[in-house]
Amino acid sequence: MRRALELATLGHGQVSPNPMVGCVVVHQNCIIGEGWHQKYGQPHAEVNAINDAIAAGFAHLLPQSTVYVTLEPCSHFGKTPPCADMLVQKQVRKVVICNLDPNPLVAGRGIKKLQQADIEVVEGVLNQDGKQLNARFFAFFEKKRPYVILKWAQTADGFIAAPDGTPLVISNALSRTLSHKWRSEEDAIMVGTNTAQNDNPKLNVRLWTGRNPVRVVVDAHQRLPNDLHLFDGTQPTRTYHTADLCHILNDLYEQKIQSVLVEGGAKLLQSFINEGIFDEIRVFKSLQRVGNGIAAPILKNGVLLTTQQNLMDDALCYYFSPSEKP
């Protein structure tokens, strides 16, 4: 199952709104097939793993094999046929599952199909690891909102912008590249009015290879001009003329947006923190000092540092809400 979870991560940023799923086919303690869900709309992990085993000449071993899969096999027709039906057709002996699928279209129906075909099913193996892997997918179905990541860079003396709000180059080149990688992995990226006005950001993926996220702009008082990069039509953009975060997130949920990376500014980030609407926080801390400026958001409500790593001369700190701490 650990190998299946490892394979699942290869689909990060490619499969939303589907979950990341990995699958391993085992015969007498030997792996005979592997697969993962590679791209939305394409074959699921189970299909790829079974096909891998068949291509290797092991089709005759499938009825004596165990399939390890990180999420309950789907039982409905979507972009692809039901994986549970495929496993029944191949007459596999046993299926070991990490997580049950929270999607109401599946939610135990895949397991029921397997059991009705006399296939042995084991559930809950490395359950917490699987939930952490697909935290966005589970948040979407269980919290009825996108998974929210807050991100900013701050100086050693606690500032994120110049006194007049103009941007500062705070983090190093490695940190900026990582930020663009993160953009490619999330469904949407959000900024507030001041950041849109002062930074005139593009909010696309330039320093990494991957898809551009949907741009989300919070412009409660309709102050932003139409000639900003955000409104250039190069990628999907949604503008909200309200400061109600719950309303915004509910609308994004209705649009099947499963994750949002909030990049600023300080006022918008602080609003998420104050209302406790976030799942994790990522902060780049630089060694440089500027003496004055726009202060970084203040953490509260029991949020504690979970992990920290060094990126050259930057420190990357991860915080999770108490309910989401790994």
C-alpha cells in the first residue's frame, strides 16, 4: 500500500477534480503490475495497473492476485467505466483498500460490487496516509468547500510589502520556483484588491511546467481597472464583488474547484486566519530586514508550526489548522 500511495502522488496537479490514486497488483508477494491515475479523463489507476500486468504477460495470474488500491474502486460511469466492474471481470482474488470514497456516487458501492462477486475486500490500510494524500478531495466532499492554503513571504522583521503596499523581493529564487510549482498543483489561486492593484500579478505558472490555476480576485468595492494582467483573458478568472469568504468558497465549491492557494495580500490572508477558514499555511521567512512596511499576517486560534525546512537562505514554515494537523 505504501508503494500504491507513492505512485498516486505522480498524478498531483493533473487529475483534479478526481483524487490521486495509485494501484499495485501482487501475486505471491511479487508485484506484477503498477499504475496510477495520470490525467483527468484518462484511465484510472486500477485499469493502468491491470493493463501493466497483462502487458508483462501475467494475465493468467490475475485470478490468484491481490490488488492494492489507495481509494475504493469507482462504481459509476463518469469519464471512464467503473473500475469495480473491471476488477470483477478480471476475477481478481482480493482487493485491499486504503480509503473509502467520500463521493456519494461511490461511497461503499464499489466495495459492495466486489463483495457480491465473492472478491475478498480489506479496508482501511494506511487510512490516515491516504486521507493526507487526498486532503483536497476529502475536504471538498466532507467540508463542502475547497481546500484552502494560505501562502506568503515575510522578512526577518515581519513585513510582506513596502509601506505604500508596493511589492518587495523577499524570498530567494528557489523559493519563488517552488511557489510556481505549488500554483501548478492547485485548482485556483486567490488575491485581494490591494495585491491586484499594487502588484498587477499574472498569477500563472512561469517558473515551472504545469497548468495555470483559475484566477480568483476579491474586489468587494469594484475598484480594480480592466487593464490589469488578471483580466487579460489568458486564463480563467473569477471576480467576486463581496468580502464574504464563505460565499466565495461556496461558489467555488459549486464550480467544482477543490483547492485554493491564497497568495495575498495581508488583509485577505488575515481574514481567512481570523475566521479560521484554512487547512494549511505556508510561510517563507527571509533573513533580510526592511525596518518598515506592511506587516505580515498574525497567526492565532491555536495554529502551531508543524514542520520547517531550509531553502538556501530562506526558511519554509508549514502550519496546519488544529483539525488538519498531520
